[in-house]
Amino acid sequence: MTFEEKRQAKRIRVNLPITYELLGTERLSGKTVSRDLSTTGLRMNMPSFFPTESPFLIKLNFPEVNKIIEGIARVVWSQRITFSDQYQAGLHFSELNPYFKKWLQEYVIINDAMSR
């Protein structure tokens, strides 16, 4: 069985504080941490399973530069973490301010270069 890479953007491993809020009829909010990040989305830990397309308001905190980026992201996949009650989810940014997107592109490029 082969794995087909579907990512369209470079991802970096980074643990950033995240505040999230599920949008829609059922309101749920919380705090977690990112596992990786790109200009098109992120992977993060979650307390439970969320179906594909579940919309979240995401606030990414970059404490080293005192910056918060906010946008809407939708669940692409969600799966249980082995031997844990936690889940991981991959989210795609569906609404992100162009200024935030440009800043995020530079952040990913700089951090990718520093990790090599």
C-alpha cells in the first residue's frame, strides 16, 4: 500500500498555542497545540472526533513575535491517537486574511530554512 502525498504546501513541525471554536449550531471551544503548519492548513490535537468539513475559528498564537493569526479552517481528516483518548485533526484554511497568509508564508519559509 502506497501513500499518496496530497499536500500542496510545505509544512513545518511547530508547536504553537491554538484557541479554537467550533462554528455552527453546536458551540464548542478550547485550547490545544499545533503539530505542524503550512500556509494552507495545520495539524492539531483535539479532545474528540470531528467530521470532515467541520468549521472552526482558529487563533494561532506566535509567542516569539507576539502575533496572533485568526481564520476559518475546516477539518479534512480526524483520527484517534494510538493509546490515547485524544484525536489529531488536519484542517485546511478556508478563510484567511491575505495579510495573515503572506505573513504565514514568510514564517514557514524562515522556519523551514532554520530547521535544515
